[in-house]
Amino acid sequence: SLSDIAVRHDIGLHVDACLGGFLIPFMEEAGFPLPLFDFRLPGVTAVSIDTHKYGYTYKGSSVVLYRNFEIFGHQITSTSDWAGGVYASPSVAGSRPGANIAVTWASMMSFGQKGYVAATKEVINGARYFIQGLLKIEGIKVMGKPEVSCVAWTSDVFNIYNMSSDLASKGWNLAVLQFPAGIHIALTRRHMSPGVIDELLSDIRESAVKQLAAPKSKPSGAAAMYGMAAQIPDRSIVDDIAKEFWKLYYSTG
């Protein structure tokens, strides 16, 4: 395992749990055991978790946990020769929004461990139900073996980006993937409202029938853009185009 490698070579191992950091710690108690990922593994030295995702608080809040204070010490920024005196901050950032921190704390206290376990159980049960529904749709292939809340699917028969555009026209705001091409969703408690997953599965099933009837149809709109971008071998060109977009976005000219 990566933990064993980190211990053997005396190097740090950071676990990026930003997305699922408020799901996977509660999955065992919710009835969905997973392999260890946290400080119970001797090689793990840091874990990052976004509280604004499945911690159910506002965006702009996130935490990074360290195995010990020695490691945390490397995060502290200190300037001792500044004209204004000694300046030290627990992070690279200076000023931070105290209101956001307070709201995050209040949200966590409101949910408590039992609340997070119940929310995790609800989301994971819904994700498993969604996966089983996808597996029954002709032309659809689930990517990998999803164990938490994120589910991606693709097709070996038709252009999956055409399905993405089709679902977008029905009001579904889903993420698209490249390398390989696919559609992706991070299921949340909002998706667990009565009938939502069944409606999404119904629309995917309807779209699959449509795509199977014309599997060679050329993509258009956003589907064509994603397909074209994925085929450009020099990825720096795509990076340059993305940067130019933001330059134009912030331009006042």
C-alpha cells in the first residue's frame, strides 16, 4: 500500500479526501465498511477535507489535518523583519472570514456524529440504487467500481457527449469527463428527495434509446466542444484557450 511505501522511505503521504471526507469516515458505522484511509495507517501524514461539501456548510471552508504538530509547524508563515513588527499566520493566507468559520462550526455541531452517519447512509443507499439502475440500461457502462457517492458512466456504442447534451436539455446539470469520455455525478442528499433518482434514470434510459437509434450521429454544441478538446494532442493549446477565456472574462475593455 501507499502507506507502507511512505513508511519504508520515510516520506509524507497526503490523502486528498476533499470530496468524500465527510462520508468515508462514517461509512463503517452506516453499514458500508471501506479500506482504511486515514491516520490509522502509519504512513498517512496529512488529510484534507472540504467541509462545504458533505459537511453541509457554506463554500469557502475547508480543513487540512496533520498527524502531529511538528508537521503542522511547516504550514505556519512567520515574518520577523517586517517594518510593522512580527507577523505570524497559521497558513499562507493572512485575513480569513471569521463568519464562515463560525457557520462551519455551527453546522458541524448541529449535525453531530449521528447526523453525519444518517446522512451518509442515505446518500450511499441512493448511490447504490442509482448504480443498479444504470447497469440495467442498454448501451451504458458504469466506469470503475464506485463505492461512495460519485458515479460515472460511458458507452462503447454511442458518443456519450451526445447523451450529456440530451440530459442537459432536460435540466440535468451533470459533469462530463475526458480520458476516457464519460458523464459524472456526485450524488447528494438533494438527489435523495422522493422520485429524483428514478426521474434521472428514466431520462438516461430514454436518452440511451435515442442514442442507440443513431449511434454514429455527430455531436453538436457543448458535446462537440468537449469531443474536440479531448482530441487535441498538445494539451498546452487547451490550457492557453482556457486562460484566454478568463482574460476576456475579467477584461474591462
